[in-house]
Amino acid sequence: MISSSPRRIPFLSPVLAALACAVSGAVAAAPLAYVPNQKSGTISVIDTAGDTVVKTLSAGGKLGKRLQAIDADAKGTTIYVVDAEHDQLVAIDPATDTIRHSVKIGEDAEGVRLAPGGRKLAVCVEGQHRVLLIDAATFAVEAQIPTKGRNPEHCEFTPDGKSLLTSNEGSNDMDVIDLAAKASTGTIATSGHPRGTAFVGASKVYVAQEAANGVDVIDVGARKKVASIPTALRAAGAIASADGKRVYVANGGAGSVSAIDTATDKVVKEVAVGKRPWNMALTPDGKKLYVANGRSNSVSVIDTGKLEVVKEIAVGELPWGVVIPQ
């Protein structure tokens, strides 16, 4: 009879074990990026660890062929998207690719934003010159607020969640909406065709100006424009780094992204991307910027340290933007 010795189990020191767990956790924690494809009626899901499309959402084919603005809760358990073909806002469970809630929002809506704290949604109904406030849990419409300006496209909450700004393309200004009063308290004039906005601090906001080919810097507290920064042809999207040191602007006509140093309000570099770059998202660590290229049907990934494109990812037709839960 041959006896066998016990199988030896490799021993990891506490330090190596902790390191292994940390590496494993870092890989598992890599966030997903969600890209609404307007003409495909789908949402591409990108794994930011490998920068590949790992899933395509369609809510079982129930989404329309005009998907626009997108946002997500902090944990990435719910994705909010404007389905303009069906005149509705939908809440999608990305894990099951099913619609949790939907609500009619009227014709010609585009922008959507989840408030700080995640309890309220704002939808800019561009063609009706109004903003809808929606309870994020029940999807009940709490208020319909007329804007003083025309064609509000983008909505952006102030960092304290007390006010909402709207980018009014038709009147070259921005409404400031008091959320407690549920009413516009006035407008701030801008250079021309305001679109995407990015807050730096409590009151300073950078607003892409499509007709002016640049960015206005607005002091919301003082209700005035304090500077204008030239970028490139048809500035559309804007996003700020978490530390507020840099603002990125997508130039739709130039096929580029401008990086602005907020200490000097100067462009430090213009990075070539795909055709008609639009709306963008940063990873939580700020190391990568994802840019939706509407006419290239792709997403460009920019290394924000090097300010270079490191990957081009094919998605669906006419991607509107990107959201990364954080």
C-alpha cells in the first residue's frame, strides 16, 4: 500500500495576501461607462479596465431610436436616459437590461441630470421652454417650471443642490432656477449658443459656447460672465476634473478636446479625437477621459496625464455622450 503525503498549500504572507486582495479589488472596482447611441436605440457598456464594450443594453428592444441625455446614480445601479422618440425618461437596471420606471416628458426634451444626493431628476424640455423636476424614486413629476430663456438644452445643478442652471440655446443665456421656489429667478447672458456646463467650486461655472467657439466663465453668485476662453470650432461639451484644476471642452466642429488650466483660464493643449465629439465623462480617479464622437460612432479615451488618445472604441450609431457612475 502506497501512502500519499498531505497536499501542501502555498502560504502567502499577510503582506502578500493583502496586496493580492487589493489588486483583485482594484480590478473588480473598475467602473463601467455607459454610452447612449441615438440612432441605434442602444446603450453601449464599456469596461474602463480594458476599454472594451462588454455589453449592449436595449431594454429588450423597447428603447427608441433617438436616445439622448444620460445620467446614473452613484452606485451604477440605475441608468437614466431620455428616449426622445417615445417622449419619455426611462430608468434602466443595467444588470438586468430592464426598464424600472418611465415617465412622459413631452416633445423635444434633451438634457437630464440627477441632483446631488440622488433624490431628484431635472429634465430640460428644449422645445417647450421648460424644466421638469422628477422624483427619482417614484418617477412622479413634481414640477413643471417655465424658463425665461428659449430652448433650454442642458441642465446642471449647483453643487449645493439649491439651484439649477439651464443652457438656453435659443436666447444665448442661462436661467437660474430656485428649486425651493420652483421658479426661474432670472437669466445670465452668454456669448452664443450655450451648451455643456462644468462647475469648479461653488459658484464658478464653465459653459461651452457653440456659436462663439469657446467657453464662458460665469460667476453664478454675481450673475455675470467674468471671462471668455477661445477653444475651437463649435464647442459643445464641458466637464471639470474632481479637483477643479482642469476643464475639458469638446469641440464638435474641430474634432478635438481642449484642456483648460483653471488657474490661468488658458488652453494648455488641444487633443484630436473623432468626428463631432460631444459629451464626456471622467473616471473617478480622473486619469481617463471618455469622449463620445457622434459622427465617428466611437468613443475616444484620453490619458489625462499625457493628454493623448490611448484608445478608440467602436460603439453604436451617433453616440450622444458618456456617463461613468461615481
